[in-house]
Amino acid sequence: MNIKIKLIIIAIIIGVVIVGYFLISLIPVIMISGVIGDAKSKNKIFSYVNENYELLGKFPYTEIQKNNNKEEKEKFIKEHLGKNTIVQSVYAYNENILQYYCGGSGNVTGSTYTGFYFSKNDTPYAMEFDGCDLNETKPGTFEWQNADGSHKIYTEKIRDNWYYYKLEWY
């Protein structure tokens, strides 16, 4: 093999290694920016709740509370809501609000979380931003953000007692 061909092969190998290194180094940047994540779309959540609200309303929350093991809780959710459920976790904020978390993207300081909740009193709830005044921006749609815009919630009524939510931190 002549020297020119060997140099070309070496140059190609070095190029592939450099491009590979560059692409691998982008993974944390992409994850921080929220490009990669498992947040579910509003339409997917609306459809899921409308198709499964009776099953969701029977979810035995008091039973899942007894177990602190994450894998066991995930298994419990799949046993009661089906293996193809979009629900990843379930949490009771108080005696009136049961949150169904469906995914998120980003990191702690730049993140978005989506899901839905059951409101026994059929009123919107601000989740992690409890105590803030939700503003009704149009019938059934409520929003809030703090003064600098770094914390936001959007919540929308899906049907009686069921609401979609999207929480954002920046």
C-alpha cells in the first residue's frame, strides 16, 4: 500500500474520532437544554385522561403510599393502569389533589414537567407553586409566573375534576 493511501486512511480515522468526540460532548448540553426528555405533549395527556378517566379515578393511591421503593411503585402503577400507561408516578398534594406525573425535560434549573391531576373540588391547583394566585386566561385555562418569569405553571381543565399541568423552571 502506498504512503498516500495510508495517510488518507489515518486522516479518515482521526476525523471520525474527532467527530465522535464532538458528538459525545454535546450530549450533556442537549440534555441541559431540554431537547432530550420524556415530557408528554398536551394532546397526548388530554387523550389519555379522556380515554382512561374511570380507571384513573379508581387508582388505589393509599396502597402505593405504603411502598417507598421506586421500582415497586412503577410496577404498581403499570399493574393498575396498564403496561402502556404514560403515568410515571402518582403523588397526593393534599386530600383534594392527586397528581399523575407523565414526564419532563431539562435539568433542575431549566426544566419542564408535564402531567395531569385529579381535583376532588374541581378547582385548578398550582402544584409546587401552591399559594400563588392562578389567573384564568380563558375559560378553563389558568396560568401563573413569578416576577422574573423563572417559575411558571400552566393548567387547563380536561374534563370535570381532571386538569392538565405544565410546570417550568428557568
